[in-house]
Amino acid sequence: MAAAQGGWWQLLDIRKQAQEEFDFWASQPPMACPLCGEPLRNSPPTDSGSSVELYCPFDGWQYPRDYIRPQRL
């Protein structure tokens, strides 16, 4: 019976590790535009202090304005 209990603990550890990895990758800024796949570019510095960090030059997508954080279902 001890072997059966060890299997459940391993499954719980796998689930915990998967959640930690998901949270890490979801907290990172995107590298490519989610609409067209083009690599995002850094925005030029502005005097107004715009909060735009990354943008897509082809379709106007901006991070963090248009970013929707991934969610686990």
C-alpha cells in the first residue's frame, strides 16, 4: 500500500511543478506579436513617458496595453 501512496504524492508534485512553470512563463513579457507572430520591438524613448514597452510595427499591437495574461483552464 505504501507504493500506491507514493504514486499519488508524485502526481501532486508533478501538478505543483506544472503550475509553477505556467506561472513563470505567464509572468514573462511576450516575445512575438500574438496576432501575426512578428517579433516585438522595443519602443523608442519618449518625453511623455509613454507606458508602451514593446510594439508590433505591422499591426499596432502594444505591450502592456493589448496584453491578456494567459489563464489555466
